[in-house]
Amino acid sequence: MDATEQRNRMVICLEALASPVRLDIFRFLVEQEPVGLVSGEIAEHLGQTHNGISFHLKSLQHAGLVTVQREGRHQRYRAVMPVVWTLVAYLSENCCTAGVAPSMQTVPNAEENCASQIS
């Protein structure tokens, strides 16, 4: 994969995670690895409707961030950890000084600074 294709792939992943609900879903799936969750469990945990969660899961699946496996009447979703690691590595190598990504815990007010940059 050339640099342009890789950049475009990372943009697709970042766009999928740019929704607060999708980010919450994805974080919850990462926490549940390697077992994963069915959509109803995700909806219940996040206090969302099943239809809404299904919509967001399809976006995450389209971006390659989650896989789905049918289990009878249910579908089990799992985070695709190699894609996560690739995304983190890409951001670290291409967006951070000297290829070292600072930890959110080591940067004073990192979360507030990030939010203020977006606002």
C-alpha cells in the first residue's frame, strides 16, 4: 500500500470514530476483546436504541474497525485490534514529533486542550 492509500485508509477509520456514539461503541468493544458483544448488549450498556446502535456498528464495520459474526439470531461484534494498532502507529509516526506520541496522562490538560482545539 502506498502512502496515499495508507493515508486514505486512516482517514476512513478516523471519520468512523468522529462520532461520539461510535467512539463509545468502539471503546466498549475494545474493552470486551476478544469475546466481543452482541448489538443488544452494546445498546443496553450505552442506553441507546438497538436500531441506532446497528446504524453505528455498520459504519464501524465499513471502516474495517469491527468484524461481525452471526450467532443464531444475533450478531457478535468485535474490535479489529490490528487496525487499531495500525492507526495508532500511523498517527505516532506521521503526526507526532520524532515519532513519539505523548500519553494523554503525561500531557497537562490534554483532554481539555484537545476539546478546545475542536471548538
